[in-house]
Amino acid sequence: MQLNGNNITLRAFKQQDAETLATLLNNSRVVANLRDYIPFPYTPKDAMDFIHLCQEENPRQNFAIEHNKLFVGSIGLVKQVDVYRKSAE
């Protein structure tokens, strides 16, 4: 699945995204604004593990963001449980 907008694309993760993802998530200012379960420092192995998990999702819940055909980040949904099971964050 791929969603295209003006200079922005949401797409499935590729293994080639791992290096950039690790670089982006090794910035403490970035990680300070994310969920607590993101490890810091963030290694290339962490990035590959995350990408493999994303590639196995069905239905897909996490997407790579491209701007002008360059990988610049990610966006995803966190499914809720119990009485909140019909919602996502």
C-alpha cells in the first residue's frame, strides 16, 4: 500500500531505510518527543528489527514517510486494547 500527496509519500518500509532511521533516532531531541519504548541510543540493528516487524504487519500500521523521494521518517498507529479496542493512537 502506498499513499501519495504533494511531494509526500507514505509507503512500506524498505531495508535501505535502516541507516537513515538509526541516524534520525539517535538524536536525543527527536527521541524526547516519541513514545518511551524507543531505545536510546538507537542502533542500526534496532532499525532493522523495527523494519522487519513493520514488514510483517497485516494490516500495515506503520509507514515510511518520503519527501521528494527521500526517506525522512515514519508514522504509525498504536492499536488500543480492552474497552478501547476499536480505536488507535
